[in-house]
Amino acid sequence: MSDGVCDVTIIGGGVVGMATAMALTCGRHLRVTVIEAEEGLARHQTGHNSGVIHSGLYYKPGSLKARLCIEGRRALLDFCEAEGIPHETCGKVVVATRPGEMPALEVLTERGRANGLEGMRRLEAEEIREYEPHAAGIAGLFVPQTGIVNYTQVVEAYARRVQAGGGRILTGTRFLGVKRDGGQFAIETNQGTLHCRNLINCGGLQSDRIARLCGLDPKLQIIPFRGEYYEIVPEKAHLVRNLIYPVPDPRFPFLGVHFTRMAKGGVEAGPNAVLSFKREGYTRWSFSPRDVLEYAAYSGFWRMSMKYWKTGLGEFYRSFSKKAFTRALQRLLPDLREEDLRRGGAGVRAQALEPNGMLVDDFRIVEAERMVHVLNAPSPAATASIRIGEAIAEMAVKNFGG
């Protein structure tokens, strides 16, 4: 590995890390090196999501999530047009299936309006079928701004711009630790030592561990939740035109199982949100003793578990029972049958958990001396990635002093 000193090293080659690198190389003209532990970019959260371009409907007005999602969606659409990346703004329907969901649907409608979403339409039961002929519910909300894209293609385009701006991308390069060497950092990796003046942690599922190795107490711990998908068999894909979502449970930062027409073709159903026993655990049998011992030693995990153990058990049951998964989906799409589904892929969400057992809902970005740590960047981070990257770049340059 070259012993040259770069201005900034970014740890993590997912959508947020690459967007930050793009903002620093193309906008700030700094010498940037991205290190990624895997052999390619976007191998974890970015490459395993369903490819939704979020509208900004769900987020509390004035929150960082709301602002960056709305601004980021517009920037992402412009970027995709400029780069020739296939995408579509197809809209989605949020469906209430029970009377108890009506207050939450009202809240979503109000939030959408407060966040500047135009063209939304409240739907009566019979009007839902104008948008999704096979969906059923007691009321709904059509949101025209929602879209679809392949985020791996987006990251590949970010990488091209980073390299065109003089940045380096080193894959297969795992961060092991860091030491201060005068006014520089000496970053230890499995490929040797890398020297830089400043550091940005976009490590996703490993972000809290990276922060601790850098001498920072993140005051949270990453708990991985696996989201499992089924695919609708091609001959039944006509049951879904675009995207069909339930009204989400406001207690959790998850949106519930839903239907997504994908940019690459086909329709996905899911995801659930089941505790994973490994940070990069994409199967039901994935297990890491280290990860599980860390849960057991963390007070926040037990506080969360005591509060939501029934919900957690339900998610485990649905993970192993196709029949139960199908029943959850049939609330939105009664014509769907168990034989219409085949098991698809899975993703793992890096969910930050505080010591008091609270799930961190908003983005969490923490500064330290000549460092910036992105400790929680859940959905809609991919949608908002360009604006998140620019915000991190602004924060970093101010922190770094030039």
C-alpha cells in the first residue's frame, strides 16, 4: 500500500461512504481514499435493499431525516438522469386495513403535507383499486413521489465520479485500528498501513466498533435486524402494479411487510424485521458468538427485549413460517396465495440502540477531533445519500479546519 498521505480516509464503501467521497473529491477537491472490507462496493445494506426512492412521507417535519430525504430525492433523480441510471417515479399506496390504523394514516397525511409532498390523495376503500386493483383496505393514501432504482448502480456511478476526481477506492481492505502519528492518523488495515490527516467512519454495521477503535464512546450499540424477502412468481406479478405499503407501527423504525416492484424487474414482498445473531447474517442460521455475547453484555438490548419480546417472537415465527408471512401480506393483497411466493434474498439493517433500550430513529452523526462518525444512517439513507454526503463533507471540512 502506498505510504502517501491523503487528506481524508473514508471507512466504508456503501452508499453513504461513496456519496461522502464524491462530495469531497468533486466538490472540495480533496485527496480522498475509501477503504472497503469487502471485495466490492455496496455489498451489505446498500446492495441488499429493495431499491425504493422514498418520498419523505414518514419523517417528522423539521427532522434531519425529513430535510435530507426530500432534498436528497430530488438530487438523486437529477443524478440518475445525468448518469443514465434506469429509475422510475411510480408512486405508492399506503393502505389502512384496520380501524385502529386510521389515526396513524392521518398523521402520515399531515406529515406528507408538512414536508411539501404535492399531489397526495386520500383514498376511500373503493378508490384504492384505482391504483392497485388487487389491494384491499378501509382507506389509503396515494403518494406520487415514491420511486424505484437499483442502488448498486447508483454507488457504481458515485465511484466513477470519485475516481474521476482523483480519489482512490481500495476494496478488500479491512480497518483494524488507528494510531495518531503527529498531526496524522496511521490507519492499520489487513493490507498494510495507510496515512491520512482526517478520518470519516461510514462503516454501517460495524460503525460503533470502528468508533470505539478510534477512541470514541459512541453511546450506542449496533443491533442487526435481518429483513427477509419473498418474490412473487412471475405469473402472479400482475397482482402488484407499483408499491403497496401498510400503515407502519409508530413504535418501530420499520415500515412493515410491503410489496415493491423492482427496477431490475419482478416484485418483492417483505421485509420482516427479525433480530439477527450475526451482524452480516443473511440467513436464518447465521450466528456469531462475538455478536451474541455483545448483545448479552449490553443493557440496552435487555431493556429493548423486555419491552418488545412479544413482537420479537412474532417476527421469529414469521421468519420460519411461510404461511404466517403470507397471512401478513394478505392483509394488503387478499388474492395472494402461499404458492405465489418463493423465498428471495435478505438484508441486514444496522439499527442503533441506546443504553436505555430506545431504537435510534433519526440519523446520528458524531464529530471528534479530525474525525466524523456516521453511527446511524437507516432508511431513507440511500434516497438521501447525495445530501447526506454533502452534509458530512461540510461538517468534516469545518471540523478539519480547511
